[in-house]
Amino acid sequence: MRTLAVISLHSSPLVQPGVGDSGGMNVYVRELVASLAQAGVACQVYVRRWRPDLPDEVEVEPGFRVVHVDAGAPDLPKEQLEGIVPAFTDGVVGHLLRNPADAVHVNYWLSGVAGHRIKHELDLPLVSTFHTLARAKAETGDLEPQHRIDAEAQVIGCSDAITASSETEAEQLCRLYGADPARVEIVPPGVDHAFFSPGSHTGARRALHLGSHPVLLFVGRVQPLKGLDVAIGALAEVVRKEPEAVLLAVGGPSGPGGEAELARCRQLAEVLGVADRVRWVDPQPHHLLSTYYRAADVVLVPSRSESFGLVALEAVACGTPVVAAAVGGLTSIVQPGRTGELIESRDPHEFALAALAILADPRGAATMGAWAARYARGYTWSTTAARLRRLYTDLTERSLVDCAA
Ligand code: UDP
């Protein structure tokens, strides 16, 4: 296994996460490809040209190349990208004919549609990682168009392997899409411990101009699915007992409903009387987030659904307790009573109670933080890359799944 084609059609590993369409998938592709490159697998990452002035290729480091493929107007919103998938696929196939790869790893359903055609045209093994699944989102009320569901089902049916980041996602792939369990591999993402590790709580607070008051933290793209409104509701309850408490909300609007959601959350903070207790922070460069995690007493992750939840893992790696919704991959990262608490409902009151219990017990919180940081050591990008490298190698030695058979 020498060369891998990685497809990340709508989102570049070179873009700042936390706003627009950039989030965990960008971090995943960047960190995974960097680790694969270091392990000797050269990766060609195919991204749609999303700005006209981007160079054709960017050599990020030896073995990590980003290739910008022309397909549609650069500023097309994600919701209109399905129409340009054929042009994008043509561009990738053309590049692969000149620069062959041994396998294709696709990220998200749009890339999956491209990868499916590439698999058949170039006779390559196809590995799919969905990051989110339409039918899983639908279970929590976030409806996606039927054509996305159909496309996901087709790609799943023809993938030689489908990676799931948690047992929950593996179960969803099998139950909701009829994926063959023998082809589903649970490969959790990692965290970069060089950045995300315990550090000085007071130093981090000084750096962020925070005092000694209780600090709650929310990090992520602002869209209804992420539940910033629940975090604000929880803050409103926390300040009744801890009037000096603040909530740092780090991230920017994402997706078609992002701006409206941000406006709604700002208004909610006004209505609940905590507008002056919320600090709105623009999206931060990934490595700077460790300062925020270290400064916080509790990180809130009230998502409606989450295939994994890198923010929770990063917080845990920094030794900060996490209060998270008991959904998706969050249930594997948050160990109740050890790395934080899991909340079965999306009731802000429940989140507030769990946060207050952590705030009221600094020694318990410190023990939890130490346990959390140890637990997170089990997640590294080099482990993720090593497991995938074995998977790619196995697939290149097997006959391929054929969806027409
Ligand atoms: N992130 C970041 N800067 C920000 C906000 C978020 O680098 O201002 C990163 C965060 O560290 C995490 C990713 O974006 O690695 C979000 O991943 P997660 O799995 O939590 O959510 P997703 O975006 O995939 O829904």
C-alpha cells in the first residue's frame, strides 16, 4: 500500500474549522493524512476548487498533497454541490490516471458518490467514512433530502469497507442502511496530544483575560444540531447559584440555518437575562483551542446527534470534565462520573445540574480531569492511521465488492 486517494469534495483540510462547512471532517482528514504520510503512505487529497485563486496542488508535507479540482462555480453552497459531482469525478479520474493510487478513501456522502464511480472506472478498493448519516440525523428530527439517503445507501452497498468512529455509528450503518457487518470497521479518530493535554488552568485564564469565576465552554459550528441554545439555557440556571459564571461560545455560523441559529441564541441569552454572561468568540485556530479547554471548568456538548464528537475528546484530553448529550460517539468518550456526565435529555436544567455538581466539587473535578486525560491517551492519530493502513492493505489483496453482482 503506497499511495492513497482521499476524497474530501466539499471541505478542505487546509481550512480553519469551526465555521461554515468546516469542522471535525477537516480535522479528521488533515490529521489522518499527516499520520499516514509519516507512516509512508503518500496521500493525494482531492478537494473541489472553492476559491478561484487556489493553486492546482499544495504540497503540505512530504506525502501529503492537496489537489484542487475544478467543478462548478467556486462559491457554490454545499446544498448545491450534488450537481457538480460528475464534473468533480471527471477531474479526479483524470488526475488519478496520471498519478495512480492503490485505494480510494471517501469522506461524506458527496465524496462517496464520486468515489463509487472512481472505484468502478479504475478498479480500486473503496473505503467510506460518512461523518454524518442522513438516516441517523432523521432519528433526532434533522431531516435530509431523500436523494442523499439513496446515495448513502448505494455507496454503503458498494464500499469494500465502511469505517465507523464508534459502536453507535456501526450499529446505525447496519440497522438504518443494511450495511454488511463484516465490512464495517470501527476505527475511532484520534487527538493530537502535543496540543491537547492538561496544562495550567490559571495560565490559560490569564491568557484569555478570565478571572476566577466559573467558566462553561461550548466549542463548535453554530447550527441547530449542536445545541448552543441548550448551553445558554444551562448557563441561565447555573448563574442562579453561581452569579459570576460565564459561558464562552467559540465558533461561527454553519450551514443554511447557521446565521439564524446564531441570532436565535443571542436573543435567547437576552431573554434569559444572561447576555452579559456569554462571551462570543470567533472560530479559533485548532491548536489555540487547548487554552480554552484548559481555562474551562466544564465543557458542554449538547448535540442532537454526533457521529463522534472531536470537541469532547479534545476537552477530555486537556483534563476538563465534559457534560454531553448521551448520543452517538459522545457515549464512548464521556464516561459518566469519570470523564464527565452524560445527559439523556436535551433539557438545559439537566445540563445545569451536572455542571453545578462539578463546579461544587473542585477536588472531584480534579480527579475527574486526571482520569479523563489518562483515558484520552488511548486515542491517537497514529493508531487511527495504523489501523486504516492495515485495512487498505487487506483490501488491495482481496477481490472487490461489486454492487452490480
Ligand atoms: N474547531 C476549531 N476551531 C473552532 C471550533 C472548532 O478548530 O473555533 C475544531 C474542533 O477543535 C474540532 C472540530 O472543529 O476538532 C469539530 O469537530 P466535532 O467532531 O466536534 O464536530 P463536527 O464539526 O464534526 O460536527
